[in-house]
Amino acid sequence: AATKLASAEKLMYFCTDQLGLEQDFEQKQMPDGKLLVDGFLLCVDVSRGMNRNFDEQLKFVSNLYNQLAKTKKPVVVVLTKCDEGVERYIRDAHAFALGKKNLQVVETSARSNVNVDLAFGALAQLVDRGRGKAKIVPYFEALKQQSQQIAAAKDRYEWLVGRVVKSHHDTWADAGRRMRPAPEYRDYVHLEGTQKAKKLFLQHVHRLRQEHVERRRKAYLALLPQAFDALLPDLDEIDRLGRAGAEKLLESKPDFLKWFVVLEETPWDATGHVDAADGERIPFDLVETPPAEQLYEAHVEKLRAERRRAEARRAFRRGLEASPFVTPGKPWEEARSFLMSEDFYAWLDEAVYVDLYGKHQKRLIEKAKEDFQELLLEYSELFYELELDAKPSKEKMGVIQEVLGEEQRFKALQKLQAERDALVLKHIHFVYHPTKETCPSCPGC
């Protein structure tokens, strides 16, 4: 039916929050004229409004419905602002609809965009009986379905952003143009709007920049110990220096600018230095950060530990030289028990002690062999009565060992009997065949 609408300079508005604040919005008057009306959406605000009595509102809605019923047009009751809805108001609105010829009720939220299309679809179905009947979904169930739909669309859109946007320098204008044809972009914008799509893009770009900065930071921190090793290798220089003193000392070093760059603007990660092509040198303000301070402390402690280890090596060598229990050829396993109680023993790894002991044994054995050769020369008369083939009998070897057995230089090689016997045979061979090759001092002969 054609119904004349008398607006009489009535202003258009879109939300009850605008009432009383009309001057703050665009002034648009509703036009006069005729409008073909096929049905009505009877809206009931179920939120807790200020200075508003819901029972009075429901009474007004009831009177309004009585007027609409006279038109014989279908009516759908629409509960608005269900995202802020009061349970009693919603229950009373349903009771009202049930008492008015069982009117259909659609619970909506324009802010959350829940069931808005359903309200118009339900009315269209009542107007056009040939349409399929709309299924009325309660607000919270519809909200859950929509939330799931939005979450799925968001996941697909974020996947698209991750695939398209690889640089933190990308702009929304350029990236949006490239993503616009994709269904993932269109679906998300349809549900949440362009502004939210842009917000997710900006979050992604921010994350890319943070990842880029973090990679740079890790690279600088990995380089920092090398810079400390090169510029501050002397423990005496820095042992009692705080961070500020260490920074001044670093700046005074000739190779300072080889390792560091002093920026005019700080902090470095908020400047263009993060994208500098020649940004291999460490920004000097990074030294003031806690991770860099920890690396500096670790550097000082490393130098202290190296000094302790060097002192422990020297003390261990002195202990080996002074110990009466360390004799030529004595295995480490036997000597170890005599050295474990010493103060220096706790500072080094077992492998280091084994290496130092092996080197000491080598020197000790060489010295013992030289001393034994001198002993053999001193007792040269023992070897004059041998056969011409210079092969002493078992009895003769027994005599030689018996004569030399009381000498300390003979006893020093008691754990190396095979080598001691070999030295005796070599000496005999030299006595009867004195050549450069058979000389005990060869190759220094």
C-alpha cells in the first residue's frame, strides 16, 4: 500500500546516541513523499540505556505495534544492541512478541554485525511467501558462528599477507592493490572492513621490522666478543673498570672505528641504521644495553679465568719438578694421586693435566737417558772384556746391572728397563764400532 510520510522538517539520524546532539552531525532532513511499504521491522533496544525505563519503552512499542497491525503488513520484532543486552529486557521482549500473534523475533547487534541480514531476510520471507523460511538463530549462537567465520577469514587473510608482504618497507597502498583480487582479502574485508584489514597489515609490517632489527641485534652481539678481544685483551687495563670506564677506554683505541660506529641519533634500532647497507659495524650505543653489559662482564671473567689457568699451569709444572714422586716413566694414573691434593689441581681440565704431565715426562726421560749415558762412560772398563761381536752374554749383562745397580742414575730408569737395556747395548756397540751412526750423541756427534 502507498503510505504518505509526513516528515515536517524531521532530521534523519542513525543511532539513538545522536539524540540531543544533532548539531554535531550532518544535518539531513527526511524528504516528504510516498513510499511503498511491504512490511515492518519493529526495533526494541534491549541495552541498559541511561535515564530510560524499559517498561515504558515496551509500552510504547506495544502501542506502535497496534498501529502497524492495522496495515495488515507483516511485522518482525528486532531486538537491537544485544551485545549490551540485559537478560530481563530480552526475556520481556520475547514475551511481548509471543503475546502478539507469535511474532518472529530476531536478536541483533549492528556493532558486531550479528543477525542484521537475518532480520531483513526474515521479513522478506514473510512478504514473499514463495521464499524459503528463514531460520531464526539466537544471538549468542549467531555470534559464535560469526566469530568462527571471522576467525577463519582472518587466518586466511593473514596467510595472504604473509605470502604477499615480505618487506617491512611495504606500504598499505601497494600491498592492498596487490591483495585486492584475492578471495582471502575480499572475504575478510566483507566481514571486518578495510580498516581492520589495514590494521592487520600494519601489525605484520611491524613484526617484520622487529624481526629484522632482532637479526641485526643478534649479529652485533655475536660480533661484540670479537671486538672486546681485539680492543681490550689486557686484563690489567679493565679488571677494575666499570662500564662507563670501559666505554671511554674503547673509544681511545686506534682500531675503535674498525669495530664500532657512533650514531648521531639513538637508539640505533629507531634510526635508519637498521637498514644501512654498510651497517656491519656495531652501533656504539648498543654497548649500553643489558645483553652487551653481560658480554663485557663475560669478557672480563674470561680474561680472569685465562690468567688463573696460566697460573695453574705454571704451578703444576713447578709441582711436577719439585715432586719426588714423579719419576721417569711413571704413568699419569700413578702420579695423579700424589698431585690431587695440591691447590692448583682444581683449575684445569683433566686433559690439560695429562698433556702437561706427558710433556714433563718427555723432558724427564730425555734427561735421565743423558745421565745414564754419562754413567756408562764413567764405567767404560765394564765393556772391555766382551767378545769381538760385541754381544754380551746373559751373565755379563747381569754383572753390568749389578755393578751399576747402586747408582741413582741407573735407578732413575727402573720403570723403563727395556729402554735402559737398549741404551746399554747401544753403548757397547759404540765402544767396539765407534762411528757417527753408533754415537749416543748422534745426530749432534
